[in-house]
Amino acid sequence: MTARQWSDYINPVVKSIPPSGIRRFFDLAAEMKGVISLGVGEPDFVTPWHIREACIYSLHQGHTAYTSNHGLPELREEIAKYLARKGVQYHPGREILVTVGVSEALDLALRAIICPGDEVIIPTPCYVSYMPGTLMAGGVPVTVATSMDEGFRLTAEKLEATITPKTKALLLCFPNNPTGAVMDREELLKIAQVVEQHDLLVISDEIYDQLTYTGEHTCFASLPGMRDRTILLNGFSKAYAMTGWRLGYAAAHGDFIAAMTKIHQYTMLCAPITAQMSAIEALRYGETAMRKMVEQYNRRRRLVLHGFKEIGLPCFEPGGAFYAFPYIGDTGLTAEEFAEQLLKEEKVAVIPGDVFGPGGEQCIRCSYASSVEDLTTAIKRMGRFLKKIGKH
Ligand code: PLP
């Protein structure tokens, strides 16, 4: 009998999932000096001081214990009030679950609804966790590529054409990571119609809702008939610059929340109490500080779009989040080659678009959650790089 390798003990589904393509570029960039990173998907701001103070105060008060599995009632009430302002009512006691980031909420949503072999439709380019998350929950991710010509929006026709008898859910993310695309109410209403006709569920990741620059964000669950079909995910990482606090939530019909809570209570127990205390402060008094950060992102968004235009890099205009997704197809390089050469020759780290699935192959993701100074230097360096490779 041949000896088993330790890797033979690993679950084949886990083994089949490649490591994140983003990580590889972080590692490459970390080995070099003087790199300007447009790679990270997180705010460059520190959490507003009054939110940090709320955390310190809660510790002074001795709040160091577990909370209810669902999360602190005061926090769920604040979340319900916030969502009511977005046009959808949830019962804070039964229909809201506080989680360890949107990451946990996404995992719970997928595990709560997927049976082996169920298909989940995922418009791409998309956030890197969607496909692995679906696979690890036993589902089958079915991608629908969107293109720059379509503004990276999902159309009802494309959705309809992708549905099979095995389709269980659609996973939406607007504003989108990595493209920055937003969908307006009219477009989402058409998607909602198809969802209803085919009796689908929707997981709507709205983590970038506050970072919408071109109009009002439409909460998918607020559309007619969609509240009870939607598991709405949101959190504090992006809007309040709280990535390290690890706090998010799900809002949905009580049956979905009960199922998700069952998994959550046996795995996570509850989200950290200090983060929950601080999130109450964020929702009650954080609007002004948050608006200031959003203004800065919007300013940088315009700077980046203008800069890319100047250096001859075609770019779809992102309406939300803090990413630009310029097209590098004219350079004759693959996105991977472009990102690697740009890093080595000009010390600017970007993420090749293929990492985010079909539709991203000829683009690169540039996060503009960086200082104006760094963005200006990065664009200059990118311009020099384009000239060097003879594309300007
Ligand atoms: N969803 C999207 C679309 C994201 O871009 C991210 C983080 O980059 C997450 C979820 C994870 O969020 P959290 O920090 O709340 O786990």
C-alpha cells in the first residue's frame, strides 16, 4: 500500500479552488520597495475617531462578553432604521442577523440555501469570493459575463438565457467590485421581473451602497415583490472604513435568517461585541464623517478618469465603489502580463481583470482608495509605461 500524502486528506473541493489571484500580486509588491499599490480593496482612511472612541468607551464599561447570536438588539434596530430609509422594512428581532463581515453573511446565505448541485448565477467580473464560496457550499457557480460595452451591467435577456431548471439563486453586487458599475432602478426592475417569473432567490451584496456617485442607490429588496426573495447583505467595512473590525449583516425573510442563524450559532456564535458597539455609533452619528470620505473617493474617481484619458487608457466610467477598470486590450499584453510588467518596470501594483472572472480578461482593476498624491504619481508612471510599450 502506498503511503498517503497529507494533501490526500484535504477535501477535493477545497483543493480544486485556486488561491486568490489578488494575493499573488500583494506578495510580489510586498517584496519590492517604492511600490504604489492600487491593488487593495480597502479604504485608506482610519475609522472615524468618534467610532473608535465608542469602542474604547465600551471596553471601559466592561462590555467584553458574547452577545445574542443575532447581534445586539440596539444594533439590529439601527440597521432596520437604516434599511427603512432605503425603502424596505425588516423586523429587527426576526429578520436581521449581525455577522462577522459581509464575508460571513455571504457564506451563511450560500450555505443556508444551496443543496448539492444547485446553480447560482453570478454576473462577472465579480468579487473574488463568490465562486469559491458557492463551490464550498456545494453549489455550481454559473457565470454570466458582462462587458464594457454594456457598462458591466447585467441585462434581463442575459439572465434569462442563463437560467436552467437547476438555478436556485442570482448573486448581485452593485455598485460592483471590480468594475464600479451601478444599475439603476429601471434596469433592476427588469432583472426583478425575470427573478419572479423563474421563482429565483437573490443574494444582493450591497456593501458599496453608500459609495454611489451618479445617483441614488437602489436597494434590490425594496423593489416590488423582491423583499422576501432577497437576502440583502451589507456591512461597515467600506462606508465607515472599518475593514479590520469585521462587521456586517444580513436582512431577509425570517425563514432565511433563522436558517443562517442556525449555522452562525454553531460556528461563529456572534460577531465581536466591541465592533457591534462601535457600529451602533457609526449608524447613529457616523453620517457626516462617512460623507466626507465619500466626497474624497468621488474626487479621486474624477482624477483617475481624467488621468487615464490623458495617458490614453480607455476606461468605463465607474458610478460607485472605489475601483476603476480600464481596458488594456490595445496594448497587445494580457492583463496578467500588463500588471506584472507595470509592477516590475514602474512599481505600480494593479490587479489583472481575469482574476474577477469572464469579462475581465482585457482590463485591470485600479483601486482609487489611495491619496491624491499617490494616484497622480501612479498615473504618471502608467503613462510612461504605455509610452515604453509603444501604446501612446
Ligand atoms: N463583498 C464585496 C463586493 C467586497 O468587495 C468585499 C471586500 O472587498 C466584501 C464583500 C467583504 O466585506 P467584509 O469586509 O464586510 O467581509
